[in-house]
Amino acid sequence: MVRVNTALPAPVLECRGLTVRVPGRELVRDLDASLGAGRVIAILGRNGAGKSSLLHVLAGMRPAAAGVVLLHGRPLGEWRRKELARHVGLLPQASEDPFPGTVLETVLVGRHPHLDFWAWESAADRAVAHRCLAAMDLDGLDARDIATLSGGERRRLAIASVLAQDPQVFLLDEPLQQLDPQHQLSVLAQLRGLAVAGCTIVMSLHDAGLAARYADECWLLIGDGRWSCGPTGQVLDEESIGRLYGVAVKELRWSEGRTFVPA
């Protein structure tokens, strides 16, 4: 594993000696990392490399095999679940809707960590929900049954629900899946705006070009325990992407950024 030294803001979320395992495999070994406010971190790796598992450990949804995750200096296990949900929001890779509901009802679920026991959503909560729907280009669909939405609309609704949760740390597992190019860029711009406002964004991506354009820092997971992380400009290049995915790539640069294409 390689850690590129860099000066970061005061950490919001920290990993100390974090090890993530699944039966028969060690995915991440002894990860040390600090996530500061106002940062966008992209996690890249092949299918099965451990991106989802790592995000679930960072969210406190599954235990680490070793090491600890700290939120504002406190281990995740010391936080009450509702309190933790006010600080950390997780977008899973797959969203399930076991019960029927409307678009507005679904996004309002994100407000539950902020409600008292048995309390109903207030007008202020509904205003937050409407703003989040508008941010995801879903305004006007409040009364639609979620079963009638397209895959991309459903994905944007899931993101809107996390936005409505209003956490400081966003852990997003493939937020761009099923989105067309326009909405991919729109979502990334929204996430960058949240970082500018002081939030911490951690997201798994498959597009190294988008990671190069939008992420301040990249975590590269090899899938056998090894990892590297650091500023995007230092850790994301033709050689590292080639090692990561097992394919040769060529870097293309232009005035506003860079991307990678198969060589």
C-alpha cells in the first residue's frame, strides 16, 4: 500500500489500520486515511475489489476485520444510530422499495434522522425534500408512484433522499450508475457544490476520467489488500490505472482537465 503525504483539513472521518475482509478474501489491509471537510474522494477498483464493502464499513453498516473508523475523533461504535445518521449518509449500490410509495414520500425518508419519535414531517421538512428533488431534476414528480420511474430517475431519487438527510459525510456507492451523461455531470456538479459548502464526499466510480476531473483525492483498491491513496493529480495516471484495471490506457489532456481512454 502507498500513502502519498499531503496536507489536509482537520479530519472529519478517519481510518486507522482498517482491514476489510469477506469470506476467503482480504480486500483492504491496514488502511490509514483522513477525510477532511470540503473534499471529494473517489474510490476506484475492479469489480469485487472491495469498494462497496469499504463504504459500508465507513458508514458503520458492517464491522471491520481490524482497525477503527473515527467520526470527529469518536469510534463509530460509540455513536447512537440516529445521531450517526445525522452526520453520515450512505447511498447503497442497489436501492430496494419493498412498499409502494410516491416520489415525495420516498425522499422524505431522508428526513427521519431529524425527527422526534413518532413525529410527522413538518412544512420545513417538505421544503427540504422539494429542494432536493429539484436538485436531482425530479421537480414536478412528487405524486408519481416510484414503480413508474425509469432506472435513472430512481437512482436520482435515491440520491435526493440522501441529500434530504443533510449529512456532513456522503458515502455514495456508484452514484452515477444508470444515469445519462447530462445527469452524470449534473450530479457531480451538485456533489462538488456540497464539498465547497464544507461536506465530505466519498464515492465509488468506474470512470477514471470523471474521477480526474471532479475528485480531490483518489483511493485505488487493488482487491488483494493493497491500496494507494492521495491527491488525484499524483496517484491517478496511465501507469496506476493500467495496474488497477489490467488494461493499457492513454491520458488525454485539454485546457480544462484530462481523461483516460484505452490505448
